[in-house]
Amino acid sequence: MLFVQRFNVRQVAHAPRSVQTGSFQNHEIEIIAGYDAVNDRYPIHIRTHRAGEPWQKIDASQTWGADEYDAFEQGWKIVAEWAKTVG
């Protein structure tokens, strides 16, 4: 995975809802993916926060993974784009 070192990625939960966490410039990042049996794909949810601040959602509503690995790969791509806006 391309983003493991850049965002210090860790897998913290697995099946039926899988979670990977990471960090970037004092932001904690969570990517959550779970299997949607109706649509046979993995929706992606991304949120981030700084200590003492509320969680903020990064919009990934139009992004789905074909499998769990793909879901996280797509999620970290969205985080990489978000990271360009963090100052």
C-alpha cells in the first residue's frame, strides 16, 4: 500500500467493519470500510480530528471499494488529496 509510511497506517479492526488509522500533521485519521451485501461492494467512511477538536468527516460518499483492500486504497487516495489542503 502506497500510503502506509506517509500516514503511519495501522489496521485496528477487522470484519465485519474494518478500520485503519493513521496520522498526518497532528491529525488522527480513520478509514472505515464494511461489506455491503446488497450492493456487493465496500463503502468507505473517512474522518479526521486534532486533539481537543471534534471529528470531521471527509466526503467519500461516492467512493466504493471492490474488496476490502481496494476500499482502503481508495480511502487513502482521498486522504492524500485532503492532506494537500492541510496547512
